[in-house]
Amino acid sequence: MLESNNLVTFEGITNSTAYHTFLLDEEKGRLLVGAKDHIFSFNLLNISKDNARIPWPASPTRKDECKWAGKDVPRECANFIKVLLPFNHTHVYVCGTGAFHPVCSYLEVGRKPEDGVFRLEPHVENGRGKSPYDPKLLTASMLIDGELYAGTSADFMGRDFAIFRTLGKHHPIRTEQHDSRWLNEPRFLGVHLIPENDNPEDDKIYLFFRENAMEGEHAGKATYARIGQLCKNDLGGHRSLVNKWTTFLKARLICSVPGSNGIDTHFDELQDVFLVSTKDPKSPIIYGVFTTSSNIFKGSAVCMYSMTDIRRAFLGPYAHRDGPSYQWVPFQGRVPYPRPGTCPSKTFGGFDTTKDLPDEVVTFARSHPAMFNPIYPINNRPIIVKTDVDYQFTQIVVDKVEAEDGLYDVMFIGTDMGTILKVVSIPRGSWHDLEEVLLEEMTVFREPVAIKAMELSTKQQQLYLGSDIGVSQMPLHRCEVYGKACAECCLARDPYCAWDGTECSRYFPMAKRRTRRQDIRNGDPLTQCSDLQHHDELSGKATLQDKTVYGVENSSTFLECSPKSQRATTHWQYQPSTEERTQEIRSEERFIHTDQGLLIRILYKEDSGIYLCQAVEHGFMQTVLKVNLEVIDAERLQDLLHRNEDAATSGNAQKFSSSRESPNQKLWYRDFLSLVNHPTLNSVDDFCDQVWKRERKHKRQKAHLVQQVQTQPQQKAAANPHNSMHVQGMASKWKHLQERQKGRNRRTHELERAPRSV
């Protein structure tokens, strides 16, 4: 990505880490990022240009208190920004951990982009219930009509977890304290407002989190993914639920692979959620990223959920502990009216406020916050599963892209190794039958660091990524990487890209071109590009890589071939040197097919010939690589090695006053190249001569500099500071030459380790 200039990075500053909190402002063209002790503002066009930052460290007093409490000073006793939310047209609400003493303030950003305002208000308020104390703990928050809904921890020890509503005109309200039936060590991931119907009084807040299973839900300690709901107009109740939610309910989100034996493989560690809007604002599609808490295997999955299934679960039976074993069972008794969890409105019951609800409704809600029925994903299985890989999923954003044959959801999935997977979901028959196509897998950070934040700008067509070490920016589409022919562009099945008649380029739905070719659903180049295939061959666009590889008899060799498409399968054809016909190479003891190429375990002399690597996808076959393999005779090579060893031994025994090579020393490299009939021996001679001249010049410089440094008397250097500086300068110059030589040797070493090919 860096070499292709498709990636822009901000490497971070010295005294800051944890670039985890993002706020995308499309109107002002800015990306606000909260990190350790700083708030940053980046230009959406290019994050490396026109950026600004505001330092907001914790006070020295708070840092000392944090240190005295036994916390890690550099990693914990600082102000880690956890909340960045738009408050109004000119200000952003911002909160941080404040060295285990949460604080909040207002960030002025101006009304228009040209205002150029970026200033933190001096007024600071208590951040309890808005930001966690511990920077390692997650928080999720949302500002709605001037009121802050936040799921966070509310104490120094990180034991009191709650869902709060603060700010605004109403009294603060929260979930029941220290009741594991409500929340059991949760980790909050997202807050969203989703309307229930056309009546705003029924609007609900949905929270996504993971938590430890409630007692009796699981035999051992397990983590469950949850979705919780609250009514936006919940004001709390009377008596036992004063300033406590009366409409809070939660249900379990299932993301599992059904097993043939009836036992599912569960992915319970919810990591991130993303809502994709549809034509109906009441029914967004919910994407969830999950990992497994299993000690047996490592894996990740993506599941999709519909609001219809979620609402059905919240209208189902409540979970209730009963029976001799005191297990969780569906509640079979009478449910009070109005049904707990229902918002007070004219739609249901006619109650004006939750404070008017009958006591039995409030009492039932307090003791039955969980639903019994879980929520299963669309099609009852994940749309993406990755197991037995070195990474796990951490973040997801989804872009709805219009292509020639319909709308497609393109997923960008971040991992804990600093990579991005670009995946498209393609309906085979319906949304209940999806095909997952991996378009690209890209490394976006120089180090294998977890991606902790992602924002997608449809206006700029850019993706922004945050980690511990910095921020990266990448385009949503890179059509040029799919090759130079119509067939390659079509096989890519990228909704962003289409063949425009001359190249694979950005697809624009409004541009009506007769020559553009695109087939996301089927990826069929035989239909789309059959009339252009001959033209591509004549113009050289259907390029064929051609290379020569040399191997030694009785040794092994590897013929590397990796098609651009990760969905293509490779086949190998072999044409002996003495024949014109080709034959297919099948996997056997001596020939092993891999995803990266063909391994020949033992080379015979008759293996010399032409090897063709053919990529097959959707019934379309194309030759992507032609390898000319020449096998060197083992006996001739052995004789040559012995002959050169003897020549080297006799040459070393003689003493020459000249620094040039002895004429008796044979140019051994020419003998090796003559074995393979190298066509450009003269150019090799020139190259070797240049290398040896550099070596001789370097040795002369070394001897001269060392002699000068050693002949400078120490007394004279001490008496004359100019001479001392001269000696130091000579020494530093010599050190610089040494470093340059190290770099040259390192590059040479890497070239020697690379596969031999001419």
C-alpha cells in the first residue's frame, strides 16, 4: 500500500498513543481523533496535511494521585480521550479518563470550515458516568436532543458498570447498581437510536455490548453478546426504581456455525457493530463482528441481523429462574399490563410517563431484565468465518455500493494485525443465501498493531483507521490493481470498478457508457469480455509473465505463481524441451501443488522444459505465467566446484604486491554462467567489476581515515579544540561509511536469499 501511494499515514507524536476515538465531520471536511493527552483535527482529503492538535493532559495533582494509587504512570495516569460527540453546530462534547478522574469539556470547531476554529473551552466538568476511569475499559455513548446516553464504568475500581443518561433537562438516570441480572461486567461497543414506528414517543435506544453470562446461564464462565433496549422517554419509576430505568431489557445475540452433530460453534465475543440504513429507517441491517473465547481454536466471524428478529425476541418470553435446579426458563406466569419494556405513549396503554406505571409493572421489570429467546442472524449462520489464521477481527464498516446489476454491501474489516479485509456480500438467490467474496487484504500500518477505530467517508471515498501508533487513510477502491484486461477486471467482482473500454476504472452509475463491462453477481468474463479478448491479446493487455529459472539436478525447486484473484485455482501444464505437446502436472510425491506455486521435490535432467501456470475461475482459464526451467547437470557442477576450490587455494598461497586480482585466479562466476548458457556475460563482467572497484575504494578510504585518526596526538587535540573537532569529524565520517556499507551488505544479503531467477 505504501509503495503504491494508496496509503496516507500519520505516525503519531512522541508523547501520545491510543488514537482510538473518531468523529467524522463530512460537512467541515475534518476528522477529529481523541488520543492520549491530545485531540487532533485532520483534513479528510489528506490527513498528513493541514492537521492541528490541542494538548489536554491530566493535571499534575491527578497524575500524582493516580501514581499513589498504584497505577502505571505512562500507560494509565494520563488523560485518554474516550468521548467525541457533536453537541451543536459549533461545539463538540469531549471527555477523557483524566488519570482515573474522568473530566469533560466542550470543543469549539466553528460553524463553517472556513472559520478555522479549533479551541478547547477552559471550563471542565465531572466526567463520571460519561467516561470510564480506566483507559483499558471500553465505552459507548451518543448525544440525542442534548442528552448523553453512555454505557461505561462509574468507579475507580471498574466494578460499577451502568448505562447512564446525563446532561439535558432531566434528572440523571441509570441501570440498577451491582445487580448481575442487569449487567454483569459488560464491555460496551455501540449506542444507536432506532425508531419503533411513526410515533416519536416510541423511539428506542439500542446498546450493543458483551458481558459475562448470568449465573445459571452457563456451566462455567462464558462471555455472551448482548443487545439492550431503552425507551427514549423513560424517566424512571417510583419507590424501588427512582432514577433507574424502567424499560431496560436485554437479549442475547447468537453468531454460530451449525454443526452436523447438532452442536454449534459459537462466536460470542462481540467486538464491533455497524448499522446499514435501508429504505425503511425503522429497519436497518446490523452487522456484528465476533471472535471466539474458546481455548481450542482461534477464529472470527461476521453476522447480519434484522430488526424484525430483534423486535420479535423482545416481544417473546422473559427469562426466569425457577425449578429445583434454579435454571433459566421462559416465564410462564401472567405478565402485567402494560407489558414491561413498552414505552409510555398513546400507542400502548395511554400512560404519559414511566412514573405513572403500576407498581407491579415496575417490580416485574426490575426482576426480569433479560429475554429468554436469543436473536439468530439472517440465514442462521455467519456470512464470513475465518479460523486457523494469525489474526482476529476487531472493527467493521460497511458501504452500500451501486453496481451495474444492483446494490451491494462492501465490508471493510479491521484486524488485530493491522490489516484490512475488503469483502463483498453477493446474494445468490436472496438475502438469505449470500456468497462472500474477498476482494483485497491490505496492510495499513508499518507494525502489526490492532485496528481500534474505523470511519468511512462516502463523500471523500476514503477509509480512516486508528491504532495505538497512529492514523491511516486509504481509498475505498483501487481498480488499477485488478490487471489490464477486461477479463481480469470482470473476475475481480468489485462493485466499485468496471471495464470502461480501455482500463479497469471507477464505476459511476450515472455515466452511461456502452463499453463498460461489469458482472458482480456472476463474475463471468466469457459473457462480458468475449468480444474483447482477441483485442486484448493483440494490444498486449493480456500480459503473460515469462521468466527463466535454473535448478540443479537431484535438488528441489519452487515455481512461484500467485494469481491476482484469491478465488482462482491454479493448474500447471508441462512441455518437455524435446516435444511440442503439453501435459497436465498432477499432485504426486514429487510434484506438490500449493496456493503459492509448484514445488518439485527432486529435479531430474528430463524436467527441463516450459511450465505454464493457468488460473481458472468461473470456468474462465487464462495463462498467467510461463516458466522456462533449465536443470543443470549435477556432475558438471561438482567438478566445477572442486576446480575452483583448487584455484582459490593456489591463488591464496601466492603473494602479490598489486591490489588487483591474480591473472591465475579463474573468473569462476563465468564458469557457472556458462553452465546455463547465460546470454549477457559481458554485462555480468561489468557489474562485478563495478562492485570490486567500490570495495577497493572503500578499503583505501578506511585505511586512510584510520591512519589519520590514530596519528593525531591526544595532547594536541586537547590543547587545540579545532583539531579535536576535526578528529571527531573524521571519526563520524568513518562511522557513516560503515553504516552505508552495512546497508549495502544487508541489501545484498536479501538479494542472495531471494529465489534465483534470471
